[in-house]
Amino acid sequence: MNRTRMSTAKRVKTWFQIHKWTSLICTAFLLMLCVTGLPLIFHEEIEGLEPKLAPTLPANTPKVSLNKLVETGLQANPSKVIRFLYWDDHQPNTVTLSLSDSLTAPPTNFKTVILDERTGKVLEEPHDQEGFMYVMLQLHTDMFMGIGGKLFLGLMGILFVLAIVSGLMLYGPIMKRFDFGMIRTEKSSRLKWLDLHNLLGVVTVAWAVVVGFTGVINTLSEVVLGLWQVGQLAEMTAPYKNAAPLTGQLSSLDQAFEVTRRAAPEMEPYLVAYPGTMFSSKHHYAVFAKGKTPLTERLIKPALVDAKTGKLTDMRDMPWFVNALFLSQPLHFGDYGGLPLKIIWALFDLVTIVVLISGLYLWFARTKATKAQIARMGESKAKQIENAEILTLNSPPTDD
């Protein structure tokens, strides 16, 4: 009997230590992610409040050729080169160009030019790397530290998942002895907050695991891109490995989009990467198409179009790990169910903030109580009392 009791005590203490240290290490960063994540959940609604740039014109107004739009954008920025062209769903009747100092410049080196796709006029050259939403996004994704920041936040996400699992391992045995949702209001303030901490943690556990796991996947975006580049993209461009450098005028951009539409009529091209960029090769337009339905619009298919001849050379479904990234990104912010799901996501986010803050309070309160015990009766005796509290659950193990 004593051996069983000692084994149980050892197991509980192990889970307690795991829960305590994983929680303490990641809590400050998780609080930052929860706070910055709140406005990002509603980024589409916030962006929708921005005034529409394109004027109202008759519905049958013809569109300017993509080649002409690119030419106009480059004429306004003669020292730049174009890397990407894409459509923004929040700004109808516009085409956006992403320009840079060179094709191989860092991803942060870019300038955005928005043009009216019907008149060909430049509507705006926004400053994308400033403003409240930009700061929130950068803090949430990499803390302005690039790939190092992303991987660090990924590690914090892993610790968060471990904290959740260890918390469940501790809370489960407690609930065998008490009613679910028990909050001992007649006891000390620390025990009341402990019960609330445990209850809210259990209520949000499924959401927290989903958001934590998808967050970890999102931090690996650059790793996933690198794997795709050395894998599928390298296979698709292999026939051009020893081809002569691309010179002269490029083939029609409009033709590249039309070729892609014919190859995948169930999809709609929405972005093109120019030859020499990280998403293409030195000889191809990489035209990315997405599904036309809510269920398929997150699945992307790249088409490589010879930038000299305008012919389609390859088009494939993305590997599973790339699709996993594309599917996890909207799930992380609750983008799959419209505004109702986003409101639910925001409520869970707020509850998680309470869980994190209460966890910090419980740890400080426990530390203060332990120091007081040591002062009264000595370290050895205080340690024995602390161990007894953990085992008997008078001060349950999740009190961190």
C-alpha cells in the first residue's frame, strides 16, 4: 500500500513539475500571442472597413491587359523589378504588384503598387510595413526576428501543448474525487483561483490544442517552403536545369493565366511569381491557382509556364505538408466559419488569457506560501508539507 502511494506521489510530482515549468517558460509569450491574436482574428472585417480604392464603373467595363498593368507599375517605379502580381479580395477591381530592388532581395524588401484593372491607373502605393495591424502581425508571427523568431515561437507552442497535456494528467485524478466544475469559494482565495484555473483550462482544452498545434505548423512556413523548393519545384524545373539564361522580352502574362485556367478549369489563378523569384525558376512564370469553393479555396496548385514560349510545362498538386500548412493557417485564426466562428475564437482567446494570468498568480501565491512555511518551520519540514499537499490534493498539483 505504501509502495503504491509512493509510486502515485512520484508520478504526480513528475507531471506537476512538467506542468509547472512548461507553463512558466511559455506563459509570457503565450499572453503576447493571445493579445496580438485578438485583432488578427478579425483582420478581414478590419480590412473590410477600409475605403474601396477602385471607382464604380459599369459592370461590362473591359479590363486592361496584365502586361500593360505591369508596364505602368514599373514606369512609376523605374528602379524596381516586379516579383509578384496578385489580386486582393478586399479591394475589388484592382491588381496588386509587389516590386523590389532585385529579384533576389530579402522578402522584407518590397514595395506595393495597386492599380485599377479596368483603367490601368495607379490607385495607391501603400506603406505595408507600418500601422497597428502590421505590428500585431509581426509580433504574432516572429516578434520582428525573422525565421529565428518563428522557430522560437514554435518551441513555445510545443511547450504550451505539453502544459495542456500535463494539466489534464493532473486534473483528471482530481475530478475523480470532486464534482466537475467544482469551485471552492468557501476556501482560500488561492484555492478558489486554482479551481477556476483548472475549470477554464479543461473547457478550452480542445480549442487550445487546435490553436497551439496549428500555430506550431505555421511557424514552420519557411521550412515547408524550403522543402517544397528542393523537392517538388526542383523536379518540375529539372528539364531547364542546363537551359540558357532567359533573355529578351517575356511571353504574355495574360497568356500564362489563360493557359493555367484551361489546365485547371475548376480553379482560379490568383497570383503569379516572376522568373527568378523563390517561388519559381529562372525560366518560368509560376502561376498559383486556388479552388473556387469555400472548401477548396485553401488548396493551391502551381503551374509553371515557360516565360519565353508561353507554354505550360508542368502543373501538380502541392505535397501533403504544404497543404497542411495552407489548411492550418486559416484554422489558427478561425477563418473557416465566417464571423460566428471568429467570435467563438475570440471568446476562447479571452478565456485563455484568464487561464494564463491565473496560472501566474497561483505560482506566485504558492511560492510566497512556501517561503512563509520555510520561515516558520524550516526547509525540510516545509518540503514534507508541500509534498503531502500535492499528494492529498488539498493543494492540487496544477497550482502553478
